[in-house]
Amino acid sequence: MGDAKVIPIESARTGGAAQPPSRDREAAAQPDADRTAADRSTADRSAPGREGADRTRPGTRPPAQGRDARRARGPVRPPAAGPEDDRRAAHRRLPPLSALPQGPLPGPAAAGAAAVGEAVGGAADRAGAAAERIADAVGHALAGPLGGAAERLLGRGWERRAANGLAFLRRRITGDYEVDEFGFDRELTEEVFLSLLRPLAEKYFRVEVRGIENIPAEGGVLIVANHSGVVPLDALMTHVAVHDHHPARRHLRMLAADLVFVLPGVNELARKAGHTLACNEDAQRLLERGEVVGVWPEGFKGIGKPFSERYKLQRFGRGGFVASALRAQVPIVPCSIVGAEETYPMIGNARTLARLLGLPYVPLTPTFPWLGPLGAVPLPTKWTIQFGEPIATDVHPPEAADDPMLVFDLTDEVRETIQHTLYRLLVQRRSVFF
């Protein structure tokens, strides 16, 4: 027993002879390629009675620490680069703006830019020439043997309408039209959007407009109206009423909800028609420019309320529209709309489906969705749009917009005016449809 040889633990586990406690040789000799030195030291410390044996038995040493542990584990490999890392690296390789060449373009670059400009201009000229040829061909055809048939089908004045349509088409093809900073395309709105909505207002809903003289001929004005009908047809009909019945043919610039500007296709159409997001900043900018701005403060609470609560105004929010009018020093015109509530009588709301679709509501009406696409056709109700007397705001300084009590009082005054006008119009109405 006294001559027994003590074998180090590492050698006993691997079945080999004891190795000298050399740091280099210990790092080079790896008994298990799949386990790092740190893993082995953890396993050794977790074995029963192992910690005491390491302290008492000769030939052992503590696990590798610091630089020795890193050397035992081998080189650390960086993670694989992803697309974001590639973009960041490319961005770092970009030269700063100060390092870019300044001054006029060199000869080849200037020649290339001029060639591109000439190509674009030539394409526009060719498109204009093609539009003119089409217009001439259509004009000659209609002026010849087709003239009598066109007059019988289209009525008198078809020549003027045809000429205007062809001129509009030419300007669209050549890009000869203007839009303002909000994206409002006046010509497209008058020639296309309002032309499509006008038969709906005049023939289907038979809109009767009252008090149009309360809208000033120039300068900014804020029109505040009640909201109803599941689908915002009341806003579209108000736009037609202001443009077609006002002597100055003014356009109504609506403040729309966020949902309008996230729906594909609807966003572009709303911008082209001159509408913008319902926020105080945009409202004030439009009012200061002298535009007619329309707002429906009830929002989805008004347009999506059940039929049992028809013509009962919902809360008007925090009065942000009043603050915008105070800052811009423009009058507020209350607007009451009767007839929109009955176009889609909402008898239920599929709330679960609305949450799944991310919509404020999914209406259930006597016809929708039971009749399929036919149920989406609005009922032909008789409409009345009444513009009330303007409420002056220039009697208060612009700083009054920061007074919450004044804003609340003016908001309540506008709401009560609209509500009482609705009651009066309902009493005067003979029928929902006539």
C-alpha cells in the first residue's frame, strides 16, 4: 500500500498515464473533442465527493481560468452575418456627403442627363400628339354620319361635353395638370369624382339643400355635421351639395379618419379629392389658406350606431375642431343631415368578425349580408342637408384656443344647434322615401 502510485484524476478518467502539469501540454491534450475544458471542469465539480478530492489528492489542478479557458475552448467564431448586417456594412462603406464631387457634372454625366431629359420630353410630346390624333379622329367621326345618332343618344350639347372629355384625356396623358401640397387634384375631382356622385345625389337620394348662403363666398370656414348611415355617404353628398349649389363652386376639404388612409385604393382617391387626416395641424393649415373644411366629430361612434339610436348625436370628442377654428379665426357653420340614417338600418354588429378584420364594426342590416352583394345597395331615402347660421370665432383672440372652458362651450353650442335642427327637420319630413 505504501508503494502505491497516485494517478491523477484526468489520467484515471481517460485511461492514460499521468501527464506533467505543463500548461502548454495540458491545453494541447484534449481527451474529448466534443467537450470543452469548461464543460469538463463543470462535470468534475458536480461529481459526488469530487470537490474534496481535488483539494487533497496530488496531481490535480483547478479548472482553466481566463486566458487558459479561452485557449482550451479554441477560437470564438462570430455569428453569421444576416441581411441587416450586410446593409449596415454597405452603409458604412458609403462616402460622406462632403467627399462627394461638387459643382457641375462632368461631360459624360451631363450628356447622359441631357439625353434622359430629351427622352422624357420626347415621350411626352409623342403622347400629346397621339392624344390629339385620337381627339381629331373621334371629332370627325361624331361630326359626320354619327352626329345625328350621338345627338339622339347623348342629347344636346354633346359636342361640348365630348370636347371637354377629350381635352381632359389629353392633359391626363401628357401630365399637364396640377395638385396642391395635400395632393388635391381639382380637375380630376370635378371631371370624374363629382360627375360620378352627382347622379346619386340628384336622382337617387334627391338631396334638398338649404342654407347654402350661410357658407361665405371666400375665406376659410369650418363645416361641422352629424355622421350616420354605416357608410360615409353623408360626407360625399355634402361635398356635392357645397360644390354644386354654392355660387362660388367651392370644394369641401374633408377631415377623414385614419382608416381611410390605410385602405388600399381609398387612400389615393381621398388624397386626389382633397381630403386629409383628421388632425388639428392639417385642419388649421387648410383653414388659414381659405378653404372650406368639413369635419364629422362623432366619428365611428356616429356612423356605426344602431338604428334604434338614429338622429341622436354622439359625443363630439374634445373639441379639437373648435380650437382649430379659433386659431384660424374662421366661422363655424353647423350642418344637419336627414335621410342618411335610413340608407343602411343597422340592426346588429358582428363584433367578433370586426375584431378579426381590424374594423370598427361589421354592420348587420335587414338586407346585408343576407342578400349578398345586393344587400350593399343603399335604400333610396329622401335627404335634406341644412346649413345653419355661422358661429363667429373672431370675437375671441387666437390664444383662446388654449382655454378648455371656452372650447367646451363652443363645442356644446355647435352640437346643440345641430341636434335641434335635426328634430325640426324630422318633424317637417313627410316620409322617409318621399
